[in-house]
Amino acid sequence: MSFNTFGHLFRVTTWGESHGPALGCTVDGCPPGIAIDEAGLQHWLDLRKPGTSKYVTQRREPDQVKILSGVFEGQTTGTPIQLMIENADQRSKDYGDIKDQFRPGHADYTYFTKYGLRDYRGGGRSSARETAARVAAGGIARAALATMLPALTLRGAMVQIGEQSIDRSRWDWSQVGENPFWCPDSIAATEWETYLDDIRKDHDSVGAVIEIVAEGVPTGLGAPIYAKLDTDLAAAMMSINAVKGVEIGDGFAAAALRGSENADEISMGNDGPRFGSNHAGGILGGISSGQDLVVRFAVKPTSSILTPRKSIDRFGKEVEIVTKGRHDPCVGIRAVPVGEAMAACVILDHVLLHRGQIGENQGIITS
């Protein structure tokens, strides 16, 4: 299996399976002299790990990260950083009944037809468990960004679960950490508890929409055509398990606007150019404008549910499947820190690309 690596200069290769002894990543291209320790990385992993509330999978994994290389006396050396997270609570027997069957909505069928075999224990490489390694790598990217772009703020929120959306007039970032849904709307969060309880009791699942916002992004990141900042952001988010759609700024809603509405007007302020709106999500022509960078992605409902579904086995026989095990009724909940991590990796990658090609921005606006 190829293509387990993403990034240009800041490159991350993930490895491991859901029910193997461990998983992790190799991070190459991190600048030297960045302060890194296991406790700092653990903070981000604790936000993603399972078993944190009744609304996520009850698999009990400490997700304890170990730094195996690339860090000496608390600082990155510039050499590859190897991170490992041991699996501690696998229940492979839960999947014994489906080892020859293809779960609807999963990668079972496509993996088998492509490779001629598959790891049926929780999906193996296709499991969302792989994202723990991405969050660990994102912790390294965040540490580097804190040194190189100290004004940058990167955070995410869940703005929709199933058909229920937040009221944006009630958006409050301080509420994100106060509920199990990463929801910036405290009223919506309370309503979502009842909503998801009903979904769970029905032995079903539901999807979600996640929004990632980066404030303090400098102008000039990205390049036209094939190295657009939004191209890499979209690819990074789309690579997350269960993601089926990505949009930048207004995204698909922009198709309903007129040009006079969609174009973000620019005026000259005391501190430089000022935008009247941000329909573009902080990116123009593939290059960051200095506005808030906004990316949103849609996560499909968890495919592993207790409701019987029709399928076939590898012998072509029609079967009915009930997927046992411990699964998220809404996998989108734990996708928030994953989306943040992927955004951090992409932004750092483009900071390094920009520094290598341009150094300082060449165009200066004068009044």
C-alpha cells in the first residue's frame, strides 16, 4: 500500500492499524530548535482519544505518545521525528463474525477488490484510529507554528450534527470546551444531547459538519495553480476518515450569491488594507489574504451500527450484517481535533515553502 505520506517540506508518514500492537507517524522536515516534549503532544491526543463521553466510542485507549527520535534535550534536532502510540484495548473478537463479509459504507469491499485481502479487525488501516497519529504530528506542527507565527490562533468547532445546525449569532468560542460536542452554541449543545441519545437508542448514527478557523495567518502563503493553499487544505481534510465534502469560506453557498455580493471589498485602513467581508475564507487565487482562514468539512454517519444492513460476503452470497463492537454514534465529534491537526500541518508546510522561495513578501501596499 503506497501513499501514506502527506506534505511537501513538512512531511508526515503515518503507520499502523486499528488492532495492531501500535500505530504512529514519522515527521520529516520539522525545523530544528523547536521545543517539544511528550506532555505537550499528549495534550492534543487527550482531546481526540476515545471514551471521553457517552457520545463517543467506549474503547478505552490512553493514547500515550512516545517520542522515539528527532528530539534531544527538549528540542527538535531537524532529523526525522518518530512518534509511537501503543494500542491497549483491542477487541478483535468483536469482528470475527464479519471477517468474510463486507460492511455497507465501509472500505471492506474496495480494499478486498484492490488488494485481495483485508484486515477485518476494526477496519485495519482504514480505521479512524489512524487519525491519532495525525493529531500527534499536528502537535509538532503547532509547536513549530507557535515559534514561527506566534500571533496564529487555530481552533475548530462542530457546527452541525445531522440536520441540526448551530445559531451563528450565538457563536462563543469559550463554549467549545464546555460540552462534549465542541459546539460554540451552548443552547444547541444542550439540544444535541437529547438528539444524539435518541440516535443511539435507535441503534443508528448521524453525520456532522466541522469548521476550522485559523486567525493570524500572514499574507502570501500558497501559490497559484498546483500549490494553492486551499488545494492542500481541501486534500488534507478530505483524507480524514469518513469525510465526504470540503469547502473553503462560503464554499457551496457562494454559488447562490451574485458577484456583487461575493467579492470581498477592500479599503485602506490605518494599519493597511482592510476587507469588508470574508466570503473567500482567507484565500484568493490559492494565496492567503491575511484574513481568517476558514475551512469546513462534512463527516458522514458512522457505518458501524447495530441496525441490520444487507450486503454480500467474499463468496458472493447475500448476507445481513449487524456490526458489533464499540463505535461512535457520531464520528464527527472526534474529528474536530483531527481537522485542527491537519490544518496545522498544512499551514506549517506552506510557511516553510514560502520562506524557502520568497523569504519576505515582495509586494508592499503604500498609501
